[in-house]
Amino acid sequence: MPPKTVTCSICNQEVLKSKTWARADGTRACRNHDGIAEEAQKLQEQDKQRLAKETTHREHAQETRWKKDATAHEQFKREAKKLREYADSHCWTCGREGISQQEYWANVMVAQKRLELRGEFNLLTLQEDIQKLTPGYKVLIYIPYNDEKDHKIRQAITDRRFKDIIHLLRRVNMCGPCIETFGVKDRYTEQLPDVSIDQLEALMPVVDLIDPLLTEIAKRKETQN
């Protein structure tokens, strides 16, 4: 392939392109013409400045996108955390605030220890005495959800976020009264572990281990009251 040629815009001669420089008007001129070298150098500097500005602009735009993405991600995490906290602390069907079974049994154990410290531990009245010392929150329990059977449960859920995803979660957090209302108590009892005497005896070392902590919490509760 023959070397590429162009027409010089000053002398109008057909010359090799490699022997010319670009000019501001888009044409090319022989390098030996006066002022062409300076004009070409000025264009190169302008090109460098333009490229530098474009690079800075792209980098700034990319950084802005990253910041927006990071902000959106953090916002999503905060919203997800709030939703998770609400899901665990409220009955989905009636909206009552409540506590988990774990928190309830922790309160029961502290209440029993408080009764011991008072010298008022009595098996005959234990349940009533514990109820007086534990907060009046409803206990919340996650119940398995069945799409085919539980249309009324889904209809009762007022929070659209839960209603839209309950078929994926396959469970619903409900308080005791709602469990009774919707007739799903059997699903709760099915989840209860069948604990043997041997298993209870095996747990005794754990109970002994946390007894000092329960005593400390119970003393603090007694002082507060």
C-alpha cells in the first residue's frame, strides 16, 4: 500500500502526510512552513488539556456514581435493619408490639431469681407471681405459613411489605391471641422440642453457669423497683 498523501493548505502541493502537521482549521501543512511547528504545538497542548478535562470529568462522574451507589446501599441496609427489627418485635396480623420467646423465658428466669431473693418462691403460686414481675408484652412466635390454608392470615396483615413476601418467607410472626384467633396453635406446639429427663439433666451445668448472671440482674431489678 503506497504511503498516504495530503494537499498542503499553504503551498497546495501533494505531500506525504507524515511530512505535515495538523492545523487549527482541520487542514494539514508542510512542516517547513513558518509558524506551522508553533501552531501544531499549540494544538497538541490544547488536545492535552481537553483530554485532561475529559479524564477529570469522567473520574468525577464515576466517583459521584460510586458515592450515590454507596449511599443507596447504606440506605438499603438501614431500611432492611428497621424492617427486620419491626418484623421481630410486632405481630404481623394485629400490629401489637411484643417480645420473642427467648426474651420471655429470660424474663421468667430473672423473675424466678427475684422471688428466690425475696424468699417468696412458691410452686403453688409461681405462675401468678411471675406474671406480676414480668412486663406485660405479648409473646411473639413465628408460625409456619401455608399459602393454601392461610388466606385469612394474609388478609389480616396490614403491612404491605410482609404481605408481598410472606409466600417466600413461609412463616409469620404472631402473638398468642392471634394464634388462637386464626386456629394455628397446633403449628406452635409442633415446633416445641420433646425434651427428655436426661436432656434436662444435661442442661443443669449451663443453668449453674448463668446463675450468677441471673442473680446480678435480679438484684438490679429489685433495686430499681
